[in-house]
Amino acid sequence: MAIVALDLAGCRRGGQPPAQSPSDTASLATTAELPAPGEKLLRGTDDPALLKSCVNYTRRFLWIDAVEVTPNRVPADSTINHRFTYTFCPQATVKSLRGTLLTRISLQGTQVVANVDKNYVLIPGQWAVDANILIPAQASPGTYTLETTFTSGGAEFRRSAAFTVY
């Protein structure tokens, strides 16, 4: 039976990252520190590189750039970082976009866990959103797929990444 704990509590704007006990950090598969949960502005709406990207995508004003899992190979009873990066081009009439953010983890095509936020707000700019995910000791070994989907107003953006539990 595959078990994965999905904790996205630290990725809300203004939210506090969850406290980590010494046992949380002791079980990491890598000696490198994971990014703190939460949202980080990568490029503001006045950044020339962002504006150039937006001009190149005149038919789209929002997209998910990447979904990443770090580290991508871990033992059970460890923590991984899930980062998704999105770009929301500045629109004169749109100051933010509210929609549904779905994060789903599956093993061999079978959903193990999902987290749905039906009131997730994206704001203009390029943002990285980090969340830490605990892989419990009972997790089955194998290759998992982590999928991030944002849906709003009939539009849907989806990206995924794989990680292995051994």
C-alpha cells in the first residue's frame, strides 16, 4: 500500500511555514537544505525579461513553467520539496486570478493522495511556490508522479514531475 503525506500548508501567501522537528530534518535524503515552503517572486511585472516573455506569448497570459521535485530519489521516511513555477503576464484589467489548484501524487497510475485548493490566487509576475512533502516510512517503493493542475474560467494548466521512493 502506498502512503504519502502531502503538506501544502506553508505555501499560502502570508502563511507560516510548518515547524520542523529535528527528526524531520534528520531523515532527509540529501544534505542540502530544502527551500522553505511558500511563494517567492522571481520576476516582477516591471522586469524586462518578464515583459519580453509575455510579448512572445500574446495568445496566453498564464502558464506553468515547471514542476520540480527535489531530491528526486529518496528513501521512505524522508521529505521532498515540490516546487511549481508559474508566469502570469500583467494584464491591465486583471490584478489576480482565482482558481482551483490541484496537487496529485500517483504510483503506477493509481492516485495515492491529492490536495485541492478551490480558492487559490495567482498574481502577475513569475513566481515559485514551494511545499514540503513528507514521504512516510510505510510508503511503497517505486516511481511516483506528482502532478500540478491549475484551473480557472475553463482554462487548465498542467505539469508533472517524477520521483522515486526506495
